[in-house]
Amino acid sequence: MTAADALPGQPRGAVVSGPATARAVNVLAPNPSAMTLDGTNTWIVAEPDSPLAVVIDPGPLDEAHLRAVRATAERAGKRIALTLLTHGHPDHAEGAGRFAALTGTPVRALDPALRLGDEGLAAGDVITTGGLELRVVPTPGHTADSLCFHLPADRAVLTGDTVLGRGTTVVAHPDGRLGDYLDSLRRLRSLTVDDGVRTVLPGHGPVLEDAQGAMEFYLAHRAHRLAQVETAVEDGFRTPAEVVARVYADVDRSLWPAAELSVRAQLAYLGEHGLIP
């Protein structure tokens, strides 16, 4: 067993641009940071024998990256016909308008403010561009507008920021809600049990080979953090900043502002369920 095999979800290792499954190719954006890990994964998805492709999350407003995405598709003999967004955070969506201009594509998203064209996205929608089948899975929690895309032919799910290839994601309170996020993780786990999903194609970090293991780790991690927050409150740590300092003491301080967003979501969840005063 290698070290990677022991990690949640069995990550492949280094994040690189290139094919990830028979139908999905990654183009890594040059925006690495503590929050974006290696950078944003922009996914080009298409049937192998189709001349049309779909792009998911064009990423930041970086001209070289957007042109690289278009060029990658063209080298494979494909024309980009549609752009989809998993959610509206700038590292995923800021470049969508410019990318639409470069490719002449509509942009579909759950949030009407992010759309370019007449169509949006909703639970149960099925994208069939160029014979490709992508099923829209509603996964609010990280943000209210978060979506995932189920790619049945590859037994894969493209998760945006709902599940990352390394570490865990932020529930971005107040837009994100913990109760919604837990329901979303359970929904994704059901895809691994009922629909045979094996692979996670995340918005950041490496591809995960064990989708079910990843979802179960995320659910267990959230339960553990929630218990820690509840205990901290019982011990007299009441403000989000105080709880972060207690619960996230072993986490790099540069991540504490993001952790505070999740703590605020956890405190709201505990309050809604009558578990804290």
C-alpha cells in the first residue's frame, strides 16, 4: 500500500493538466493558494468521438488560461459548445464572460446572475451536448448555488468545491449552510452506492479514485468537527473567533478566516437544532 492509497478517496497524486478519464480532461489554472490548493481545475468533457465539448468552470479571469482551455479542446479536434458553472466563486466563474466571448458559448449556471444565454441549470437537468450525458446534481452547502455534475459513462462526478481532492472544503456562511451541506454529501454518497460512481473530479486538488471513501470521510469529518465545536461552546468558548482558536489550533493560522466561516455555519446549525443556547 502506498501513502496515497491510505488517504481519503485515494488521490492520484500530483495535479496535472491532461486526461483524467475517457471523457474528462483537466486544464489547471495558474492560481495556486492556500484556498485553491494547486489551482482551479477547469474540466473539458466530451464523448471521445464527438466534435463538441463542454467546459466546466473556466476559472479565473486569466487570458492565458482561458486561451489554453480553448486550445486544448481544439488540439483534440473539438469545438467548445457550452460552458457550465458549479458555483459563482471567482476562482471558478470570474473568467466565464471572457471565455464565452472567446468561444461563442452560452454559460449555464444555477444563479441567474451568472448565466449568459436563455438557459440555466436545475436539479434533474441532463446535458446532452455532442452525445455527452451530464446529470445536474444539486449540492448546496459550500454555497447556496453549488452544483455537481454526474458523468455516468465514466462513473465519475465533477464536484466543484463540494468535495476537494485534498483536505476539506469551507461551508461559506451565511450563503453556505451546514445542514444543506450534509444533505449534499449524503446525496453524493448515494451516487456511489446506487449509481456506481467511483471517481471524483474535483474543482481543486487531485482526482480521487475512491468516491465512496471520500464521501464517508467528509461526513465523518463534519460530524467530528461539529462535536468539537459543541464541546468548545459548552466549555465557554462562545464567539466564532474563540471557537476557531480552540478547535482549529493545529491548523495554519492563514486558514483561520476560512475556518471561521465554517464555525459560524456550525454554530448556526447547532442553534437551529437546539444543541447550544
